[in-house]
Amino acid sequence: MRAVTSSTPSRVPPPRRSLARCGASAATRLVRSVPPLFAALVLALVAISARDAHAAAAPAAHTAPTTPGYSAKGADTCLTCHGGDATVAGIFRTKHARPGDASGPFGHGGLQCEACHGPGGAHVDAMGDTSKIIAFGPNSHSSVQQQNANCLGCHQANAAHDWASSAHAASNLACTSCHRLHSPKDPVQTAAGQIEVCAGCHQAQQADLDKLSRHPLREGKMACTSCHSPHGSTAPAQLVRNTVNETCTSCHAEYRGPFLWEHQPVTEDCSNCHDAHGSAQPALLKLRPPFLCQTCHEGAGHPSVANSPQGLPGAGSSAFLLAGGCINCHSQIHGSNHPSGRAFMR
């Protein structure tokens, strides 16, 4: 017995076609086969489909946006014109251009260049007119407040939480006055670079760094930010600690105290005797002893003072008593813990 097989071919569903591709006769037959209520709906759908098909086939015409918009291609749009500029391209060697940093402008879903410069649609349509975006720098048309707002949008919670009350903000300085964001290495990130940047305004302090006695900033062992917080501080002179003494004793811990015998000018303010940025006197002193000490202590009658030729000590007297420095005897001038150290001599 032979198996009976059907010769009827399997039914294959026809390919789907949009209403726009249906001919006029097909649309007419479809309209005639439905109630009048649905006929108008079918004809409307045919018209809409035909319009969409025509728009897809026609070349897209470039029209300027009515409002500034962000670029769909991000930095690729900017590099079309700025790709050959080494200054602009330097951003890709900085932390701001790390694609793996979710909090950075080049992270996943970030706005890239437009995160800082604002939407660039109008800038592109105006053939690179810089007035259409947020520009940075001393010659920028954008206000300092507008420039800083973009930086503070990300950095408000860390480095710039005291910025609004800082002396730099009161002087209407922009973040780009000190920082170079497109530079692979921001100058203020190094000790030597900080000196050059800060000295652009603080020229008197720069001159102090060339004096005989100074802190080792030029050797790279310290930076301006070792003592000062440029983004703002609640302490005087934007210090990193609450007071001058706390800032100084963070390195000079041997003078921190408390001592059994305290020297009042020392406990009050280190800058009463020392000039922190540099001095022509040893140990950053403002004056040489005994003149520095005699700004507070009267020198009359003290053995170190020669009143007259007849009052000079004899040949056998100690040379330490003849116009010598006060610390020759009062060696523990910052304070003493000795039971007999009332005069800071031991």
C-alpha cells in the first residue's frame, strides 16, 4: 500500500505591505468592503501613510533650530572643526574625558563637550560663533558667574563648598583664572605650577620666596595649598586650619604645646614674630633679636644692653651679655616644661 500524500502546497502568508503601497484600486475595494463608518478612517490612514513614505524618500533639508539644541553626536560634532586644535584636543588626556567615569562629562550618557560649554546647536548653525555657547577665559563674553556655575554644578560638594564666601569669589575670579581644564596637566596640580599661577596676583608673596629665610616652596617640598585653601575657608587668609597656630603646628608639632610656662605672643599668633612667606632675618623672623623682643619687652637695665662706655662689662664678662640675641639665654622661647623655666631659659 502506498502512502497517500497531499499535493496541495502549504499556504504561505503574503508579505505585509503598508497602506501607502496599496494601489488606488486596492484601497477602493477595501473601502467598499467595510461599513461607511470605517471608510473615512481607512482613507485617512492611507493619506497619512503616503505622506510618511514621501517624507522618508525625500532628502532631509537642514534647517536651523529655533532653540539651541544639544548635538546627537556629542564631541564628534565639535571635532569636525576643532579636531586639529591641540589645545582643544588636550581634553582627551584629562580626567574630564574618561568614558569609564560615570560622574564625568564623557561618561555613559554624558553631554561631553556640551556639559561645560552648553548646547552647541546654535553655535554650529552660526558657523562657529562663540557668542552662541558658554566660553571660558579672560576674554570670554560669558560672565564669571555663568562660567563658574558650570564648574560648581559638579564640584560644589567637594573642593568648592566654601567658594561663595572665599576671597577669590569676592574678587570676581573665574575658575579658569587658575585652572587649565584642556591641559593634560593642570599647572596648579604641581608645587612649581602653583607658585607661577598664584604669583600672577600675589606678587609680594612671590618676592618673599627669594629672601634668605623662606619655606621650601621652590624646592617642591611645599605648595601654596599646604597652608591655604584657594576655594574658600572659614579661617583667616583662607588657611587650611582654623587658626594660624593650628596651621603652623601641623608641621612644627614641637611648638604646639601646651607648656607649663607659656609665652603669650606664641600662644596668640605665630605671625607676631614670624613672616611665613619669607624674611631677610633667620628663622623667618620679622626683626632680629634683641629688637624683635624689645617691641614688647623694655630693654632698659637688662644685662644685654650697653648703657655707656663706662657701663660695658669687663674683659672677663661673658660675650653673651654684650648685645647678644635674647635666645642665647632664653632658648626655650616658644615655651618651657621645666619647673624653673619661668624665664624660658631651660
